[in-house]
Amino acid sequence: MSESLTRALGLSATVGYTALIAWLFTLQPQSMAEVTGGLSASIGAYRIDQPSFDDGMRLFRQDQFEAAVSAFERADSAKRDARTQFYIAYAFYRRGWGRFYHDDAWFTKGLETVNRAIAVAPNGRIVVEDPTLQMHSGDELKAELEAGLRRDLSDLNPLRLFRGRK
Amino acid sequence: MTAAREAFQLPILFLTVVLLGAIHIADRVSLRPPSLFGLVLSVMLLGLLVRSGALAPDRLMHATRPQLANLNGLTVIVSAVLAAAQAFTLVTPDFGLPRVLVSLFLLILLLNTLAASPDRPRVLRSLLVILGATFTLKFVVLAALSGPADGRLARVLQILFEGVTLGTVSQDPIHPATSYLAFATLVLFLVGLSLLPGRQAWPPTAGRSLAETPSGGAIEPRRRPTADEGTRSAR
């Protein structure tokens, strides 16, 4: 191999490796599945595991939210599918919702997840046309979760006891 | 230095140091970029390496070299600076009094080594000691003081220690995998530094390899000029 070719290949490899490291710093993946999923998503080749997603939907509609989250997480192990992340966030919302008080731990997880869903959605916009849901967009869900985590005088309003779960 | 080492081995080795040094394993894995202070220290280290002859920048970037070779040289220098910044960040405790003290310790040691103007082996040995000492402090001593206590007595002693130091010394518990990874990263970094092209003992004859010189590359002893040579130089 000629010296110029070696140098050119070395330079390309270094630039590529630097780009990969910068991408990893930005994405902060938690597992190899997230790394490979992120790479395949960047070239538009990422697909969720459809049977697991269907399991998640069935469990979600049966109000088995923790089981539904497990199935959804299995379906989207790389956390790159906005719709699946939206359903996970919705499951956290419903799991944490209470007539007298909301569970902050579930709502916090829901907020993290819906933020991730918005981040991976094209142009940051998620709309899920599901008639069984009362909130169809990521923005609505995020606002609801943030309102649930907020502490203000409206928490003392007795009429809030009559509000239903969305 | 071969083209392969300059183009492939050194940049990739130093970038691997940047990547491995960034991995922090706790309840979740995160990647921590080098700190600003780490970058300052790494620039100082670059100066130290050049001054000591451990790194000869003109062997990486020079007007007489082809443009592509100069680009390769630039990647080596930039990746070495980033790797050094990551190594310094890695051995610095995360917060509190230990962070301040170790940062000062590193700064003073580097300034002291710069002032001493040591040669290449001494600089590398000095770096080994600096990084080894700070690694031991963070990943052995502070980790032992901050980690979860095994027994009740150990827990009581830990609480007493935290009380005496007003909680300024304790750090977040360090996962063992992070410690092993940090050790491997530092070893890799030191290997990379030892592979950098250093200052040559004598300038090689232009256009000829050392083996082609009359002495076959050996340093020729200085000889007294002959009478004829002396007369010519006087004219």
C-alpha cells in the first residue's frame, strides 16, 4: 500500500471515529441496543419489534401499565421510536394518576420519556391517532405531566377531585 | 515514525482514550466529556512534552512535509491533547474539597515539571507518577471512604469521618467497572505518549538516510581541522 493511500485512509478513519465519539457524547446511549438502534435510525433503517409492541398495546388497554411498559421497552429497545415512547410515557401517566394525588415518581418517568419521544420525533412533533386516548399529541401529554408535578394553589381546589384520568 | 503509526495507530489510540475515559458506569451509563480545567492542563502538558523533547511537533507538521502528512500530524496532536484532557478529568474527583485539591496538585506538579525542564524519559516517568498517584487517590482511597460500608462498625466510622470533614470529602460511590476502565484508559494513554515521535538526537542528513551517512548513522567524533582546512577557513 502506498504511503499516500495509508495516510488518506488513516485520516478518513480518524475523522469517522471522531464523528462516532461526538455522536455518542450527544446521544448518551445506555446499552449496545441503543447504540446500534441509533446508528440504524440515523440511516432510516430502524424498526421496532412489532409483536412486542402489539403485546404492549393489548396490556395498555387492559390497564396493566407496568407490564405494558415492559413490552413497549422490549419493542423499542433503542428508544428511537417516537410513537412507542409516547405510549410508554402515557402508561407512566396513567400508572401515576390518582384522584387525590399523583405519584411524582411515575410522572417524572413519564416526563422524561415524553421528552425523549419529542426529541426523536421528526421535527419534534408527535401525533398519535388513537381513539382510546384523550391526549393525542406529545405536547398535550407533556403539559399534563408537568401540571401533575407542579405544586400550586390549584392543588387545594376540591373540584379537582371530579377530574377524570385522560 | 511510520505513516501507519502516524495516520492510524496514534490518533485512534488517543481517541479511544477519550472514549473509554468518558465512560462512567453507575446506576446508568453516561459519557462525560473532558472538563475545561482538564483542557487547560492538557495544553500545559503539550508544552511540557515539546519542551522535554518527548514530542517533536516538526516531525508531525512541517512546511517540507506533504499536506496530507501534515493533516495526519495535526490529528495526532489534537487527539493527544483531547486524550490528555480526558485523562486529567478522569483522575480528578467529581466534586468537593478533593476536586479542588487534586486540581491544584496537578497544576502545581505540571508547573514544577515545566520549570525543571526534564528530558523525555523523566517526563514520562513523572507523568506515570502523577497519574498513578491521583488514580490511587480517587479510585482507591476516596472510593473506600465513600463506598457503601460492609459492616456496622465501618458504617459508624464512615459517618464519623463525614461528620469531622463536614461531608466535604465524600464522593459518589464508584462502580468497580469504572475503576478498571479508568486504569486501562490511563495505561493506554501512557502507551500513546511513549509512542509519540520525540526529538531526534541529531538532525538526519537531508535527502539521505542515516545508514547512508559516512558514519553509518553513528555520531562522528569531533576532530581537529587539518592545517589545510584551517588555512582555508581563515581566508
